[in-house]
Amino acid sequence: MTPTFPADVTQVGLAVDVAAFAMHAGELRVLLVQRGELPHARDWALPGGLVRGGEELHEAALRVLHTETGVELEPRHLEQFHTFGEVGRDPRGRIVSVAHLAVLPHGTVEVSSGGHTLGAEWLSAHRPPPLAFDHRSILDRALTRLQLRLEYANLALEFLPDTFTLPELQGVHEAILDRPLDKRNFRKRLLAQGILTPSGERRVGVGRPAQLYRRAKSARAAAL
Amino acid sequence: MTPTFPADVTQVGLAVDVAAFAMHAGELRVLLVQRGELPHARDWALPGGLVRGGEELHEAALRVLHTETGVELEPRHLEQFHTFGEVGRDPRGRIVSVAHLAVLPHGTVEVSSGGHTLGAEWLSAHRPPPLAFDHRSILDRALTRLQLRLEYANLALEFLPDTFTLPELQGVHEAILDRPLDKRNFRKRLLAQGILTPSGERRVGVGRPAQLYRRAKSARAAAL
DNA sequence: ACAAAAGTGTTAAGTGTACACCCATGT
DNA sequence: ACATGGGTGTACACTTAACACTTTTGT
């Protein structure tokens, strides 16, 4: 039975934090901001901020992403994955944060300092710098969820442009799982899922040109 | 980057709701309270309430469970699984609720009306009565999570007393999954996991007595 | 012709699933 | 002896993982 009104309790602040991922230089990167204020001034942190009164949680996530990093593009995937509410997690008071996982397509590189941060950068997701507050555990949990989503949904496609080659797709999987995969097994498995259609085009590069694929017109997989 | 202080925003209320499950009469039941106040007076709802300032989320979950249903016992399992924050979900204002999944052992039957509710009862989890607010979707999601946890962790054991028979354990699985399971395959799978040890005792009943088992001394499985 | 990256099949092991009869006890 | 529920094994389909060479292109 949800709340009694009016509240007989001290108020609790509600925030969102966003772990936004993208591929850069063949590596999985997470979008971090360098804090310009105490506490944790000059430390890296996930973009985040308080939720406004009439604002949906996912809207708040998009807003802080935009204002703190300048990222314009709609994420291809946005999903809350855990709520962090430990009493001592923020020295400024009782703040409960709904953590979100976002995936941005390759190409969304440009980030600009915004708000009261010193800057924003894409940094290694698996080997991040020290992070403010409890953001390291938020990031760790985001990575776990991202890895889980690779298998169920086909989240890897969201990291790539409309057309892509199988080696590129395999690279995304390897970057997310942080381990190498067998080429033949990977191709077999992906093609068997029937979610890819060859575009007919090929991508020329250093070696043999690769077939380009795009995602077949079909629905996405189930949620958790 | 977590919140800027002081907040330039309307405050948002933070609550917890609890979907507490137990077995009764061979059926999976969820603990519901009948609301005594508007809105949704006389409708069934999940136990829930506002989080207090210095209180951890799981503490709040235990508190509302206790005060609204009289359930004393510590749940064998307590886990947050999703945060429901849609703007219109509560007509009284902007309330964001962190939903929790709880498992109570068989035997925790007694519930008493508490607080401002008309009463509390264990009702069918798969075929619940109409629920207040968005509690039906919260319950549905709790069920999905519970089913998921059956495979990964061995959450079914938490529904049973210290010693139990394999048919009893299978009954818990079937009640949670809401479908029958093959006896031989079930036993094979469970015994292969090596998490059960025969207690030597047997339970006499109508037919052939069943071997009693208890959980082996070993750790629990990983989180999601 | 060489370097570089794409592409291609087979085998073995393990896992999941379907399925039917005998056993131990109480009445 | 019969009713009731407990306990047992095997065969097939499918999935997963390991493994090395050939093909296509540019230089």
C-alpha cells in the first residue's frame, strides 16, 4: 500500500546516474565527467543529477546526459538497472539514485564540457580511473548488465551504424565481454539467429573485403 | 556526477513496495493488504510506504512489511528488482517506488491487520485480485524475477523449512513457474547441483515415505 | 608473391527433454 | 490386495566448444 500523506518523514533526494557506453578505438568506453565542485572535485564521475518534479526517470537521465556532456543524440538503448540508496553514499545528504544504462551508437564522439563540470570524456569502461562516490560499483553493475543484455537482447547492434561487417560486430562483443571469441562459432551463432540480412555491399579495407550486413526487420528480444 | 546542492527542483517522494511470496496449500501466494483509505479504498495492494531519512531501502521494506501485515519473520530473501517512477502512477503526487521481492519460509502464515489497512492476506500470486495503483505491473515483474532467480540462485529452498523432500521442492518450482515439471529430470538436475544432502530421515505420509534432504553447506549463486 | 583480413566445416562433449514402470508404505 | 505417492534409467535432439586452412583483395 503506497504512501500515507502527508509524509511524517524527512525527505529523501532522488537522482539518476547514467552509465553511457560506446565503442572507441576498438574498446568499450564509458562517458565520464570530471567534477568541478566539492566533494570529489577533479575526480571522474558518471553523469547524474536530481530528478525534477514532473519528470520521468528516463527523461531525467537524458537531460543530465545532455547538460553535463553535451551529447545530443538519443541513446539507442536506455534502461534503468539498479537503485543505489545506501545512507552514506553521498556526503551531502540522503540521495537515492536510480542508475541507468545507455548505449550510444559509434560516431557519437563529440562531447563538450557542460554545467559545472570541467569536461567530459570517453574512458575505458573495463579499466576506468578512480571514480567519485560509489560510482565504481554503479559502473561495475552496469557492465554486468550490459554483458547480460548481449545474449538476451541483441544490444551489440546498438553500438554500430546501420550497416556493419561481422568482424565489426564480433569486435563489439569482444569489447563488452573483455575476452576473445572464436570467429567461426560467433558467425554461426549470429547468422543462425536470423536477425541479420546481407546488404549486398562490401566494405573494402586492408585485406579481403567484408560483407556488409544490416539488422533484419524484426522485433527486439524480451526484457529481463 | 551526482546532485547539485541545494536542489533547484520540486521534491519527489521516495517509497518502497514489497512483493512478499510464500507457499500456501501448494500454491504460490503473495502477501496483500486491503487499503483502508482513499484512493483505492478497499482495493488490494502490495505493502508499501515512504522511506525515512536515515533508513536504508531494505530496512524500509522490512518495516512496512511488519507494520502493515504484522509479519515478524525476517524474509529469507530480500532484493530490490525495479524502480517504478512514472509520473502519474500515484494520484497523490510524485512518488517513486523501489519495488522489492521477498521470500518468506513456509510456516509464516499469521498475518494481522496493522496500520491503516483493513487487513492482510496471502492471495494467489498468479491469479491475484485487481490491485491498486500500478501494483499489478509491479507484481508481474516480481514474478518474472522470482522465476529467473529459481534457476540462478536456488531461491526455491527459501520457501521450505530446513528439511524437505524432493517432491516438496518440485512443488515449489512448479508453483513458481506455474507449470508441471518432469519428476525424473527435476531430481536429476537438482541432485547434480550437489546443493542437497540427504538427512537420513524420511517423511511418512500416505504413500511411500520420502527421503528428507537439507541444503548442503555451500555458498549461494551469483547475483544478476 | 606477399601481407592482411575475411570466410568456411567437422567433431566431440555436454545438456535438456521425453517417456513408463517398479517400490514402499498405510489401510 | 489395493491405493497412494516416491523413486528410478535410457535414448534422442540439440547446443556448445575446440580447432586450421583457403579465399579475396591491395601493394
